[in-house]
Amino acid sequence: MHIVIIGNGIAGVTAAREVRKRRSDWTITLISGESLQHWSRPALMYIYMGHMRPQDTLPYPERFWSKNRIERKQAWVTSLDPAGKTIGLDDGTTLSFDKLVLATGSVPNRFGWPGQDLPGVTGMYSLQDLQAIEAASVGLRQAVIVGGGLIGVELAEMLHSRGVHVVFLVREASYWNNALPPEESRLVGSIVRAEGIELRLETELKEVLADERGHARAVVTSAGDEVPCQLVGLTAGVRPNIAWLQGSGLETGRGVLVNDRLETSASDVYAIGDCAEIRRPEGERNLLQQVWYTGRLQGECLARNLCGEEGDYDPGIWFNSAKFFDLEWHTYGNVLPDGSDDEQHFVWQHPEEHRLLRIVMHGDGALKGMNAMGLRHRHEVWDEWIRDRRDLDYVLSHLADANFDPEFTKRNEAEIISQFRSQA
């Protein structure tokens, strides 16, 4: 049996590792055009900022690959023939497979802006993006970042750490308000501005202008302003990397369409990670889950299915975390940015420091989700409370149990509990 996995991110590597645990005699080939190495994508920013060396971002030592007999190949895959069970590579050769796993990840969104392909315009997703940003940083004075999600604020922090003035274009009226409730959105916006970033809200990119060498020299905004810069970072989200599948016959939507067992419309072809769009029942929105831990879970689930341990993918209770400069954010469960009529929100915010806690309850009084900013709370505690549908009184009575590092941080449970009980 020959398993070919396209993509060596967390989803693809997890699938390879978990298959090898179960099948010692199968051949496993892991293909990536980006890099021969599997490395930690979230660590890109820390390489640029000098906090880590590239070798520090490798989760496995070199001997791991030979010990587990996982063959690696650096190449870009250009085509797929599901019926013939072959893929085409950028060097003109083909590779056959018995089972194929698509773990091709994401690519930065580009919306057809004039000048978006000029030198000096880049995303912030791949190793090649990091190399382009590093090359552009020589003599860099001012940069423009387009798009206000997590990747955008990471790039802003990276450039700011080297003394570059950053102009941040965000089309929303408040920072990332399509994901964060109003209080959290305003708090992050104030942090970004306090760090010296020029945050321009309700402003979009209209065009990137070139200098006499054909390099990006400025952007024109939707307000008609011309903003000089030597680097333009396009961080307006990502989309599944599936354009190369055109003509393959695979059913696609936003991503490669798969069922709960991560099977595509073609026999013996599967998709996991950022590129997979999991079909939901009629009336529900299909799942695109583009975070590290869901890639790992999907890789584990697929490996079990490939090896005969059949079972559906269970994403569990949603969680995510990030940093906005020095502000840590954790979210567990379902916290909608604008709420809904059948839920209750309880919000505490420190009057002076950058700290906030939001607890969301279902209409029937069961815990639905939480947001924490500037506070460290234990994932396993909140996950258990959400699963057990704990009520507000239970959560508040045990709130101290969720504190992650009570020895080293200020405690706010007393004022949080008092305020939440008064709100209730």
C-alpha cells in the first residue's frame, strides 16, 4: 500500500505519523513544494523577531523521518488524475498512489487589487513569504498592512519590532469585529494604537502603486489617500489552496468537499486541514476549520480510517488563542461577535488594566462559551464546564479553579464574581 500525502503541515504530518504507528509495512510519501522540513507555522513571526532560530521551529529531529520510514519529497504538485491514481509534479514527472491525502493548506486572499503582484507585496503565511519580508526589510521605513485578522496583527508586531512604521488598513468599523464582540474589539484596537501602529478603520485598499523599478512604492486607499511604503502585507484572510485541482473532477466548494470520514468525491482520495470543507446537514453551514489543533485532530481521524478503525471526525468544543502584542486572548466554546437573542452575556473589564472576561450562557442557563483577555484560564476546565452544561452559579463558585497561573498574576475573581452576580 502506497500512501501519498500532499502537504507537510500539522495535518499531513500527523496523518503520516499516525498511519505509521498502525502499519509498519505501508509506504508513505510526504510531498511539499514549500520546504522539505516540517516546521511550526505559528513560529514564523518569532524567527523574524529574533526570538527563535529556524532550527528551533522543527518539531522533529532529522532522524525521525528515517526512523519512521516516511519518505519526503520537495516538489509542487500541479495536477491530479483520480481515476488513474496519479499526480503530476512541477518537474514533469508523475507519481502513482493507492491512497491520496490532500493536506495542501491555505493561501492568502487576493481580491484582484491593481498592483497586488508587484515586488514588495506579500502575504504572511509561507516560508517563502517570510523570506520575501526579510529581503524587503533592508532599509524598510514604512509598511502598509491590509486586513485586520490575527495574521495582520502578527505582521504589524514583527515589523514594529524592527522600528518600521506600520499603517494598518482595516475595512471594519472596529478591529476584527466580525470575530470579536464590541468590548474585545475596542480593547485590541486600543492596544494596537498604544503600540504606535497607525490603525485606519473603515479603510480599504484600492490600488498598489509602482516606482520606476516596478517595485511597490505606495498604496491608494478607498478614501483616496496615497500612503507611501516600501512593503505591502496582504493579510485579508486565507482561502483553501485548491486552485491546482481545477479539471480533476473533485467536488469542491470553498474547499475540497469531504464527509465526516474525510473522504472526497473520488475513491481513495481524502482531504484534511485547511483545504478541507466538511459537509454539514442541509441547512447548516459546511465546516472550514483552519487552526492548528483541528488539523491535528483531522490527521489523527483520517489515519484511523485509513487503517480500518472507522469513525467520524469529531471537532470537539471550539477553542483558539492568540496574542495581540502583549495581550493574550483565549476563547472556548461558541462566542458570537454580535450575540443572539437566545443567550446571555456577562462581561467584566478591568477599569485600568487590559483585562476582560466574557461568559456566554444559553437561554436555558447552560454555559455556552467564554472569552478571556489579559487573563490565563485553563482550557481543560472550561472545556469540561461547557460539556457538562454548567450553570452560571457553578461557574462563578468555581472560577478560581480555572486560573492558569495564580502564583504569578493578580487575582480578579472577587470583583469578577461580584459584578457577574449583580448583572445576573
